[in-house]
Amino acid sequence: MQHCDELKNQLLDFVRAAFSDNKLIHTQQISAADSNLSFEYEYCQKFFNARKWQDISCSELLNEYPSGVSAALTFLSDAEFNYYLPIFMYCSVAEFEVAGELTESLLSELNSCKPHENSIAQGQKFHALNNLQKKCVAEYLVYLATCRSSFYPIETHKDLAPSKLLADYWNQFLTL
């Protein structure tokens, strides 16, 4: 377990460093276009509006987003999702015991960028990440696959298992 504690601390430092220069691309539309007529649009606008990802606490993200943290992930526009990705990863690791919904939703989002049959726009959500940030995402998956694998076995989580996500797409960024 000490090895995993070290990996956890290294990963949390890496998340902070890899995304430290992220610029908030504040737009009128924080939420995804297809949600702009729903209450989720208002939730996204109010919760994330012009806030730095570093200024959002894990407790706030996990407990105060009105319709649950998985909705926060789902309804952000791609640009805003990329900007807030580090706080999602950070809280998923730092508060693992209470962040199950966040982690599973994040794994689902990370699965969206691997090649799928008949998909022209594969990986578009993450295209704006630089190589260091993509490596950070891959290291996040390594941590989950190494230290939290019993929570996400491939037998039950199939394509969302961290080891499968690494093998299918994210592994290529580990050598950057």
C-alpha cells in the first residue's frame, strides 16, 4: 500500500503541474450545446462560471453540484471539460473512497476518445490537451489500474476498466 500512497502523491503533483498553465477559455456557453435549454445549462453556468479549476475544492465538486458530479462531467462543453479535467482527476484520486460516481463518469468520458467503428470524430474531445496533459491522463489510468484495480475489474467494467482504456488508446502517451 505504501507504493500506492507514493504513486497517489506523485500523480496529484503531476496533475497540478501538467495543468498549471491551463488557460480558462471562458465563453458564454460553459455547458454543451445540446443542454442549453435544460436546467443543467443553468447548473453548469452557475457552478463553473469563470472559476479557475484550482479554486474548486473536491468537497464542493463532489457534494455541491446540484444534480451530482457525473452531470457536471456530462454537460460541460468539450473546451470547458478539458479545462476542468484536472480537478476531476484530482478529486477522483484524492477522495477515491467517496468519488466513485465521479471516477466512473470520468472513465466513461476517457473511453469516448478511443477509436470506435464508424466514428469520424474519435478523440476530438481531448485534442486540445498537450502531450504532457495526455501523459498525465495516461498516468491517472495507470494509477487506477495498479492501485485500484479491484474496483474496476475488466470482467465487469469491460471497456471502462482502466487497464482496457490504457491498452486501447491512452497507453501511447506514457512514453512522451
